[in-house]
Amino acid sequence: VDKIKLKIETAWNANEENCQDTVMYIIKKMDEGCIRVSYFSDGKWKVNEWLKKAILMFFSMREINVIEVGPLEFYDKIPIKNKFKEKGVRVVPPAVARYGSFISPGVTLMPSYVNIGAYIGEDTMIDTWATVGSCAQIGNRVHISGGVGIGGVLEPIQSNPVIIEDDVFIGSRCILVEGVLIEKEAVLGANVVLTSSTKIFDVTREIAIEMKGFIPKSSVVIPGTYPKKFPSGIYHVPCALIIGKRKESTNKKTSLNEVLRQHRLSF
């Protein structure tokens, strides 16, 4: 891996285009799940920036072509992922996953989209019209509800991808972008929008605690607002509210509505 990394870094810095075989090998290994853009080590998530460089080089090397899939026709640079039966992945038409993404056994893709560089863990559900952006990292047994947008990132190279850890439940129409981290077993209610600058308030104690960029383990989160003064007056700006913790006694398969009812809320 170190030799391959050095080849990519050298070619990237010199703006060379003579490492096509190396780039193709890297994308193949990403497609197989042997290497991934982000990994957990020493208690935190780290990014393989050189893999993002390889993806960008892959784009520049590819020519746009017609891609035929039965009666469907596409016109793109990146092939479509295939052989789902052998991989143990259920794919409902017209779901599409790009070559260079990795989808683990037991995953269900309802009509959805998975971009290159993304990693999806075992037994995860990607529901209808959800999108998983380039390099996003999704854990095991995660439920991504209908219409959820998981942002992708290739540039800037040093930017973190969106990371969703194991056993997380993401409610309908949530938007998660700009490298936010959702820690294990968290539950996000419908329509929660998180960017790197979105204020997140833990309102479970007398004085709220403010944070940004991540949702702590087992948190139950709903959309909220907070007042902000502008020249024309005071307006309410979107934020996210941590209203409690997912109980250890709560089965990880429990529905979002059941979790919210435990906190006297429902949508």
C-alpha cells in the first residue's frame, strides 16, 4: 500500500498522467472494500487523502461512454457497479451504485444512488430516493430513510467525508453534509439538517451545551431553531436539538417513532 500511495502522491504533485494502471488498481480495490477513504484508528476517524486524489485522477483518465443496462441507457465516465447477487446485496430498480463504491453483504438498496468512494457496512438499508455521496462512510446496521441526502466530498482533498457509525437511524429527508460525524446508535428525527457550521444544542440539562460538526453516541436528535438578531429584526435560524439518549434497553430495530415517543415526541 505504501508503494502505491507514493506513486499516486508523486503523480499528483507532478501532474502526471502515466499512472493509469495504478489508479485502476486502486479503484478496483476500493470497489472490493479492501481499502477505503476513511478509517477508524486510535480513537478517531482518519482520511486517506491519497485515495481521493486517485479518484480525481480516475475521472480525468476516463472517457465518457454509453452504458447500457437492459432497456436503460446512461452516458457517463464511471461504470455502474454489478454482480450484486454474488455480493449478497439486494438492489431494487432503478437503484444505481457507481463502480469504486463498496457495498457490504446484507445491504438493501431501494431506488437510491451511491457514488464512487462511498463505503456501506453490513445489513444497512438505503431507502427510496436517498443519496450517498462520494467517499461517505456508512456503518453496519444503519437505516437511511427515504429522501435522505448524505453529502459527498472529493475537494478540498483534506476535507473529511460524512461519517455515520454503526446502528444509527437517520429519519426521512435529513441532510448531512460537510463532513459531519454521527456517532454510534444515534437517532435523527425527520428533516434534521446538519452542516459543519450548524449549531447543535444538548437541551437535556438545565444549561444547554452547544456543539458543531458531530452528534454524540446514542443521541436522539430533532430539528429546532434559535433566535438570531439581524439588522431587520430577530429571526429564528435552524439548528439541531439533542433531546435525550437512546436507552440501552431499546432494540436497535425499534422504529424512529417509538424512540421519539419515549421522549414524548412524534412526527
